[in-house]
Amino acid sequence: MLAATGVCVLGQEFPKAAIAASHVTTLIDDGHDLIFPSLIRVTDHFNQPLAKYYLYTSPHGGADIRLYLADTIAGPWRLHGTVVDAETGRAPHVSSPHAVWDMESDQLLLYVHAPNAQTVYCTSRDGVNFEYGGVCVTRDMISRKIDFQSRSASYARVFRHRIPEYQNEWTMTLTASGKNSNKTVDRCAIVLCTSDDGMKWTVRRTLLDDGNGG
């Protein structure tokens, strides 16, 4: 369920928000939840959009990415339907969408993990019809840069942001999880990746590492 509870960040109070969408309202009954909402204002990019705002989300354990439409951020939101499925993502499990507009290629890039072991991107000219683009980051790419063997490369968030050290144009953070070298302790880390075009990525280093299975 997409909702926000009252939280306080750096002394600023954020009120509880209304529910934007719920798995109960979807056409596909996953029976559990919707996660990782990614919202963009599409009137800046598409000539004849279906609404002003597009919201992409997915069930945690499902195999599809769903599109919701609204003309205001407050809603009401309505389900358009599945826009990326297992066939498009080329994996039986597809989840955690993140949408970013690419000015250079004049298209929408939608990052998803498909399956948990890798993050891939799909492309669209209208935000509704997507094609498979390619693999961004895999667990093996991550494992070569960190001190444990990762079984995942998932939950990516992507930004147009340059880090002077790497002279990149795009920045990604994503999750790695696995076992330590003795395979006795669970490990988890947030990993930094960079790219020049948003499609070909390099794993750099960990940003946060629990270090002790915590």
C-alpha cells in the first residue's frame, strides 16, 4: 500500500498523507502489497499523455510493473494496467520500478530488478509501451567490488547527478545482500554505481554496509 505516516526529518514535521493507490484496487490480485512507487510529471515529455502524472509501482513478490494515472499528485489515481511484465523484463520476477527521463535519447528509462540478481532498464517513448533495453548491474559485478558475495542487485534508485571523483552524468544506488566469506553471516550493503549515459554502468563502492549482519 502506498501511504505515508507522520515522520520528522531534520526537525521538519511531515503530516500523514492520503493513500494514493492500494493493491486492493488493482486488476491483478497479488494479495499483498505495492512497493517502490516512482512518480513523474509526463506533460513535460509526451505530446498526448493520458494524464499529467504517471506513477509506476509493483507488488513485492510479483512479476509486473503497473501504471497509475492522475492529473494531480493528490489524485484520484486510477489504474491503467501492466506496462512491464515477465516477458518484457525477461525474468520471472520483475519489481521495484524507477522512472527517469533521458533528455539525450528523448525517452523514458524504467529501471527494474529482473530478477533480484540484476537490475535492468526498459525504454519507452510514451510511458505506456516499453521495450527491454539491457542489463545495468549484476550481483557478480557488485561482488567484485565488495567484501562479500552478493546474491542480489536490486531496488535501484537513479539520478542525474555528477560526482567529481568519477566525472559521471548518472548516479545509482542499489542493494546488495548475501553471505560473508565464511558463508556464516548475512550481509547487506547499499552500493554506489555510476554511468555516462544511464544504460552502461560501473560499480564503484559501498555507501552503507551493515558489516555484522545487523
